Amino acid sequence: MSKSKAKHSRAARLLSIGFWNCNCASHHKLDAVDSFLRVRPDLLAFGLCETKHPTHPLPLHACKRCPAGYAAWRKPFAEGHAGIAVFVHKSVVCRERPDLSCSLHTYVLQCRFPGQSTDFLLAFAYRWPQSSAADWQQMLKSIRLTSAASLPVFWMGDFNARSPSFGDIKQSPHGKDLADRFDSCGFSVLNSLLRNGVATRPISSSVLDLAATNRPDLVADLSISDALTSDHRSLIVSLANTKLPPQQHTVPRLQFLWKKANWKEFTKATDRLAVDCLSELKSIAEQTMTGGACGGQASPLHVDLT
């Protein structure tokens, strides 16, 4: 690779987000994730689904582990839910958004990446095939809520939903629902844009693991990798080396209710403060004149506070 091409390659991968359906985050698979992140320092957030990590694990359980340099954010295994974990690099400011995670099967984090002046929403999902119709609607609601947040949003997950809109050869009812929801909320599915037809679960030749965003202009590439081994391939979204403009915040203007002010108490308070302030200023002036405050020379300036 030429020097110019190598430089461009590094620039395009300064910031990446990843996802993998690990199908049980065992010690062996977490070893593989740890090794993978060591050779991919651009990966500042990496989500796992189907972790199958319990809420109350034994001391040496795999869910106690976290790759060096990362913090772990987790939604543990529960009945009807297989578990989600997200490893976020410690250089990233991050917090949970439970108000946007309407379902057990979704997990939304708000992140500020180094060098960026606006936050991102990173949303990870796993639809349990046996989940109820009501819970599916809650997952779709989460997508709608994130789209209204006025932030760059990246959805990554295994939705167990197939659609030609995702580059799949088949259509399922859930796939149609999901494609319609992404479309109505202004999300672009990166699989079909950048890796059309590439199966994420090769054993069934299906595109189940998706990456979607409302800001495709920020994306440099999507890679579908066999570097990590389960029945699913991993997804890596690499962002272009673009600095976003600052978020626009409306700062409320402070207003005083002058007509309701207690001017009598106000006058008493200012009189007390005036005496205290005058006394303090006299003390400072005396110490300055004698050089006693900081052990320095006496000031030639005369201060008359009487």
C-alpha cells in the first residue's frame, strides 16, 4: 500500500462502531473480542448481543470481564431476553438513555466521542424470535423516539427480520415492519447501501444483523467481518473524519419578578453585606500596605476606605 493510501485509510478509521451477535459471551469469545479490539484502536464502541449473562453472576463469570481501556455497559439476561453488552472506550463520555429504550431488547447510549462537538446515540438491539407482538411494537417505538432526538443515531443489531430493503433475498413480516419504520423515521440501512446482498448469518444466507443511521453522510465504510467466530458475522461502521458542528442549545433567559420583590428585606441584606465587604476590603488594604498578606513589599498606593 502506498504512503498516501495508508494515510487515507487511517483517516477513514479514526472512529468506528461495531456490533456482533456472539451467541453467548463466554470467556473464550471475550478473549477473541479483547484481541480484536487491541488491533482495532479505532473501535470506540463495540456492542454484543445474545450475551446470555445473568443478572447475579458468580464471581468468576465471564460477565465480570471487560477489555482493557474500555468500560462495560450491560443489559443482563432476563426471561425472554438474551442480554446486550457494549464496550465503550474510556475516552468516550457515555450515559444510558432508558427513556429511549422502550423494550428489553433495545439498549440506547448517548456518547460524546473525542474530537466531536456533538453527541451520538448508539442503539443496540436483539429481537428474540419468540418475543411478543407487543414487545416488537416497543422496539419499533424505540426507533421512532431516537429519530426525534435531533442527534446522529446509529442502530446496530440482530433484528431477526428479513427484507430485500436490507439486501436480503427474502421478506418476513417483521422485516417489512422494520423496513417501513426505518424509512418513515429517515434511517438508511447501511447493509443495502454499502454491502448489498452480503449475508451476516452465512449458514442461512440471511441479512439479519443490520446497521442503520439517520446520518449516512458521516459514514466512510461498513465492513462485515469473519474475524470473530459465531454463527453471525460482525459489523463495523467506520465514520468519516468529519467534525460535526456544535449542538444548538436553547439557554433560558433569567427573568426577575420585580413587582413581587421584597424590597425591605433586600435593603436589609445589602446593608449587612456592605458592612462585611467594607471590613474585608479594609483588612486586605492594611495587609497590602504592610506587606503582610503575601510577605511582599509595601505598596506605595494609598487606599482610603473611610
